[in-house]
Amino acid sequence: MSARYTGLIERYRDRLPVSDDTRLISLGEGNTPLIKLNYIPKLTGKDVEIFVKYEGLNPTGSFKDRGMTMAVTKAVEEGSKAIICASTGNTSAAAAAYAARAGIAAFVLIPDGKIALGKLAQGMMHGATVIQIKGNFDDGMQLVKEVAEHAPVTIVNSINPYRLQGQKTAAFEIVEELGEAPDYHCLPVGNAGNITAHWIGYSEYACQLGDTVTEACALCEGECQYTNVVVCSKRPKMVGYQAAGSAPFMRGEMVDNPETVATAIRIGHPQSWDRAWKVKEESGGWFDECTDEAILAAQKLLAEKEGVFCEPASATSLAGALADIESGKIPEGSKIVCTLTGHGLKDPDTAIKQSTAPMVTVDATLDAVRNAILSNMPD
Ligand code: F0G
């Protein structure tokens, strides 16, 4: 392998469904930082280690790039000239960018007025056809499935199996960096594709590392090349957090009118429903919900005290983890990874609205600026 990092397919080629002849459509995605938090663990008053996997540093600013590089690579390999998705914004941004990179067309269906500004800009800038629908993500998803039966387009939502294959590599990176899987892996859950993908990744990796033959992981379903070899050394408990107004996994049923400030996970009919329940069962994890207030507070805490800016939906993983650390459900001594799924710059409106940082407008004089500094100096 050359020293230049050229994306996750190249890096994990032997564990992904590509051949030597496959033309890779890549923007250098993956290889994102796993940042150990300093301030926030102390704040909990408990003995825990918390790492955040900063997926906002992917090329289009979210974890979707991991899946999209695979989905678009395979679409192109299969001769597709156009891709389509429904999206709360990040999938559409990634689809638009990777389609541009590949030289094919992208059609994206988004809920009218309900996606963050940065994501809208991305879809438009990369030249996708942006179709705003007067409905929510779930309506868009239904339409995409129907229209794909009548038009020559490849669906690149996470029901496309290559998406999860790409996304599983985040778990590989974490195991490689920590030397083993963490005790708990916390994620925001919308469609539940990403929590499923991580579990596949941890399971495959554990199978590869494991040293005793016991049983096959159910999720591998024969696809994992290691299934027959071994089972699993350590895997984490997978914990999925949803926004309270948009929490079908907590309700135990689909939600028809989901609402949350975390627009990325404003989803009431998750596409990976059965698989996510299986992840919870197999990993010994759980689902829980966070209020919008708790989500925004966690987003702000990360930005102000750790220097990490993620979008609201992403902060759901930390908001939930903090509640479970406090209650003791996540016990002391635990090593926890929270995925921060998207960059804070995706949603500048929400950030500016909730910011309490002092912003003053003063005359352009030395005195005025000095006064502004002195009156805002920490004690
Ligand atoms: N976090 C962010 C920032 C997201 O954009 C999404 C999903 C999720 C978490 C949830 O991931 O669906 O795999 O459970 N966004 C999709 C989109 C729906 O269209 O961009 P999931």
C-alpha cells in the first residue's frame, strides 16, 4: 500500500466486495479521528473513558461517505447512469458529491424546509437534481422505492447493501486504534443502518481476531468470510439513542409524525427495523431516547469544552451516554465510543440560534475593542 491514504475501499479491499478491476469512486473518505474527551468524563464524576469518532471529518462532512463510496462504486461497476435517494440531508449531500465524482446523475428527495442549510447547499452545488417533497423522510423513502421500479436509477439509501458494507469500516478503524473493541458503542439512530453496519464491522473483526470456534454471528448470514472460522472475541454493547419526538424504537412501533430539532434523525419508519433489534439482542445493548434540550446541551458542551463541533443529531450519542453514565447503566470502568455522525457546519442556523457566546458590535476604535476584551475576560 502506498503511503498516500486513498480511501476506505483501498484500505479494506480484502474485506469489501470489490475486485482488482473495480474502478473505485473515492474522495479519500474514512480514517477519521477518534478523539479522547478530557473535560466531559471528569464532569460526570465517574471513572469512564469516552472517545468520539468524529465522522464529520469525512469529505462531505458525515459518515454517509463511507457507505456512498461503496454504493456508487458498485452502481458504476454495474453500469448505472443515475442514483437516487431520499434523505434528511446528509445522504443527499454524499450522493450528490460521489455522483459528481463518478460522472453520473443524482436525484435526491428531501423534505421541504426540513433539512439543514449546509446540506441543501451541498446537494445543489454538486449538481444533483434536488426534489423537495411536501412530506417527510419516510414519505420520500416510500416514493424512492416505488419510482426505482419504473426508472433506470440505483437506490443509494442504506437499503442498498453496499452502503452498510462501506459503513462497517468505522468499526474496523476503532478496533485497530484502541487495540480491541470498546465496552459500549453509542450511536444516534434514524433509519438504523449505521448501528447495523457497525455491528457487522465489529462482528467481522472479532471473527477475524477470535481464537476459538463457537458459533457464527447471526448478522453475518453467511456473507462474512470468517463465519466458518471462529467466533468472536470482544464486541461492544451497542446502544442506540433517538430523539424523543422521533423514537420508534422506544415506542416499539413506527411513528407517523416524527419531530425533532435534530432533523437528520427525524425518521419515524426506520428501514433497518428488524436488523437493529437483532443488533440490540446480540450485543446486549439497548435503545433510549433524548429530549431535544439534552441533545442541544450535549452539542454545545462538545463544542465549548472539547473543541469538537458536530451537528445536533450527532450529539444524541453523547447526550444518551451521559444519561446512562449518570444512572449507572453504563458502569464505571467502561471504555465508551460515541459516534459523532456529522459536522456542526452542516446546520449553522441551529448553532447560531442556541449560541450564548458573547457577540458584541463596537466602534472600530482601540478603546472600544479593548473594553470588549476586558469585559469578557475570564476571572
Ligand atoms: N446522524 C446523522 C448526522 C445522520 O444524517 C443520520 C441519518 C443519522 C445520524 C442516523 O443514521 O439512519 O443510519 O440510523 N441520515 C440519513 C440521511 C437518514 O438521509 O442523511 P441511520
